Amino acid sequence: MMNQLQGEVIAAVAPSSNLGDYETTYNEFKWEDVEKEFSWSTTGRLNLAYEAIDRHVDAGRGGKTALLYSDAERDESYTYEDLQLQSNKFANVLRNLGVSKGDRVFVFMPRTPELYVSILGTIKVGAVVGPLFEAFMETAVKDRLEDSGAVALITTPTLLARVKRDELPELKNIIVVGNDVPTDDGLTDYRSAMSEASSETEIEWLEREDGLIIHYTSGSTGKPKGVYHVQNNMIQHYYTGKVVLDLKEDDIYWCTADPGWVTGTSYGIFAPWLNGATNVVRGGRFSPADWYQTIQKYGVTVWYSAPTAFRMLMGAGEDIIAQYDLSSLRHILSVGEPLNPEVVRWGVKVYGQRIHDTWWMTETGAQLICNYPSLPMKPGSMGRPIPGVEAAIVDDNGKVLPPYRMGNLAIKTPWPSMMRKIWNNPTKYEEYFRIDGWYISGDSAYQDEDGYFWFQGRIDDVINSSGERIGPFEVESKLVEHPAVAEAGVIGKPDPTRGEIIKAFISLREGYEPSDELKEEIAKFVKIGLSAHAAPREIEFKDKLPKTRSGKIMRRVLKAWELQLPVGDLSTIED
Ligand code: WTA
């Protein structure tokens, strides 16, 4: 399993990083020492929003800029004290609506300061946050609100149209942010409620194992899973912010992820504010010019993004880079999909910086295997485990495999930010821990003799398109709702920019003929029903799809067709 790239090494760049010497720190590390840095280790009063925001104000740093926000229309700046007062107000708005500890409160809106204030205020009352992507359509929104039993939702007048209120009896309150808020029952105008609310509040003091956030994410079977995380996560958010993001006192940090994705909360909210950094949020869509402009405008020093974005920037070329001053950048990181060595080399050439790959998952809550400024980098490798975490390659019986053998990427349990349940689905939760003492990630990888991990692929059928996890089942279920579709099988097809794209194989019902118009219509049907990122970019009609005798579509065979590979064992196929 030797990777051809093995052997290429880019030297460490910052031996003076917060991590210090990796081997020494790794060997001497204890999570208890990190806990001592939180106020609750002495006061016993614990709430992540307090630690992220109010604690800095109490320590005299309230005037420091916490949030730099801009989009096409707005350009705003918020200090830690501003965020403290705003989130206090929002906590009071929620309390006035009867929201309390443990309730699920969802946010469904674009990145704006109000989104961040809503999330912090929700945490302050001890409720559990549920972030949704703005791109979600009716079915995707309903499935998640229904499964979690959400009692409140914060959204905008436009997105409100996608919320099927009559089918969600538990959803009692919707807070609407924007102009022209309708005055229906159950709707609250964010602005007027905020202007009436007091800026002082009683923070709900919690236990370490009390809920923090639910992120819905896709598996290969069934509907999306609600990955449930607790307050205790903050220990790892804080620590990885310090040693992986390498955040220091005067850093201007920009994480490009939306809070609908775990990267946008763990590293777009919690890690930077727990570390007292200045956090940049840029609204609107990706464009190379806009992104470089953002780095220049704010003097971004630490930048966390994803391989698809870096590949698109690479595609945009070097001429555009020459038009901006990017000299503030001192540390760049990536997450979500394999980071091509070519992209790392390009980063060194054009930004004068190594792009540091980091590996983790929604389920792991925070980074686990990473590249650090103080360690030599092997382009193509995800790096080495963070201090306090033991990772290994194990076979299906839990036997640890030697270097260069490919197997399950597994993490020794527990670690602070490990998910604590899959909402409403204990069976799914247990599947991750089926091998005693280990969390089984679903990724395959190998380790080299220096302890670096090398990603090889997913073991299941989960699709990773532009860093977003898409469950083939969810897409297939939507496809078969279309009147022309008899059966559908969905796979990830390799793509040079997006990593993978969604390809659907479809057999049609009687009376329907294959055509390009029908392909377009079906793709649009998924886009409108589920979300744009779940819509197949390619559709192929087949008379019949390969199925097991129990009627399960064999995606493995579809993939082999697509890649023109041998189809393997077909003993369970229907005929
Ligand atoms: C993939 C949350 C290669 C992997 C951050 C994982 C990666 C899944 C990397 C998690 C990486 C994430 N290199 N693959 N550095 N990081 N992945 O929960 O398959 O949306 O299991 O990501 O993304 O997806 P999730």
C-alpha cells in the first residue's frame, strides 16, 4: 500500500508554534491539564457560551473585536462585549417564549451576525442548537426538525416558505429575522423582540454532559443521523484551536465553512472564541476575487478552508493572486476531503505557505489527526494524532495492523468531543463502537513508519462532494418520488474539482422514455425537494438496476460499471 508520494517532505515552518515539540507534548499530555484553563474547573459553573464570550469580558478584554462581518450589503464589527449583550438579549427572547434547558432550537438562515448571536443565545439558556444549511429544501428541513423534536426555529422570511409548519406540531415558535415579518400565530419578529429584551440574563449553568449541539449528517443507509454533542466538547475545541489552528492573541482568523456543517460551528464559532481570537465571517457565495479581497481587507492571518475551494482557487490561476496583498497569511489549514499533494505544492508556491490538512468527522466533534506548523509535512498525508488521542489502523476484529497495511481508521475511546448519541437511534450509535475500545470511523487508511496517516477512501457508500457528506439513500428516496422513476441507485463519481459528484442510475416506469429533458427535470426535482448539493449532476438511464435477492440496489456494481472495474462477487445478485 506504499503511496508513490511517500518520501516527499516539506520542512516544519514554525517550531515556536503553540504546540511546541510534538513528541514531548504528545508523551506528557493530559486532558486534565487543559481543563484547568477553564473557569468552571474552579467555579463549577459551566456553559460554553460563557467561556467563549463572557469570560473574555470578565477578564477585561470586552473591547477586543470578536466578529468582523461583511457581505454585499453589510460591513460590521462586534466586540466581545457586543456579542455578550446581544446573546444575553437573545437568551431572554427565547426564555420569554418558554424555551428552556435541553430543548432543541434550530437555526435555518444565511451567515449573518444574527445567526451567530442566535447560536450563542441558545447555548446560554442551555438549549441544544440544531444548525441547518440555508440550501435545504422542504423535505430536508422537515426530516431534521421532526426527528429532533425541535420546539423553536430561527429563520428568515424567504426561508420560512420551506418550513412545513402544519406537519410539525412540536415546533411552537419561529423567530423571523428580516423586514416584513408576517404576523401569523407562532411567529416572532427578531428585531422587535430583541429591542424589547433586557441585555442582562441569567446564564443557565450546566453539567459537562449536558447537550450542546446536534448536527445532522449522512450515512449510507437511512435518513440523516442526528449527531449529538455535549458541553464537554469545549475542552477539545479550545485545545485544537490553540495547537492546530495555532491561534495567538492578535490573530485574525477566517474559517470559510457555514455553521450548517460541523466545521462552521466547532471551528467557525467555538474554537476561535474560546481562544479569544478575532473571527472573520464573510457572507455570500464563493468567488476567488471575493475571497482574496476578504483576506486583504481584514489582514487574515490564519485561514481554514477545504480542498474543493483550494482546487477552485488553483483553477482561477496566479494572475488574480498578484492583484491582492495576501502577505498577512501565516497559517493555512484544510478539512473535509483528501487534500491533493499538488494543491499543497501550489500553496507553497503561490501563498508561500504549506496548507495543513486536518482529519476529523461530525461524529468526532473536533480535529483528531492533523499536520502542525512545528512538524515536517508529507504532502498527501493527513498528519498525526493530536496529543491526548490515540489513532490506529485495525482490522475487522480490532487487531492493530502494522505500518503500510490498509484497514479501518480507528480512534481509541473516549476523547473529550466524541459524540454522545445519535438522536433517537441507539443502534446506529453502537455500530460505530462495535469493536471493543475503538471508534470505527468508516474511513480506510494506512499509517507509515513515522506515524503519519494516509487516507485511502470510505468503506461505505457515503459520497463526499465538495467536502459535503451526502447519503445515497436520501437522494435515492427523493428520486423514486418522481413519477417517472421506478428505481434509482446513487454513487459518487470521481471529479477533479469536487472530489466526487453525484451520479444517479435510474430505471424508468412504464410509459416514460429516456431523454435529456427528463434528466434535467429529475435533477431539478431533487434540487427543489432536498437541496442543490444533493441533486445528481449526472443521470444515466438503465433498463434494470443490479439488486440483491433481498431487493437492495448494489451500488458497488454501479460504481464498478462507472469506473470500468471488475464487479467482484455477484453471488447475492438477483439474476
Ligand atoms: C472525509 C467533518 C480525507 C472522511 C469535518 C470523513 C477527509 C468525512 C478529511 C467526514 C481529510 C474529512 N482527508 N478525508 N483531511 N477530513 N474527510 O463529518 O471521509 O462532513 O469520514 O466532516 O469526510 O465528513 P464530515
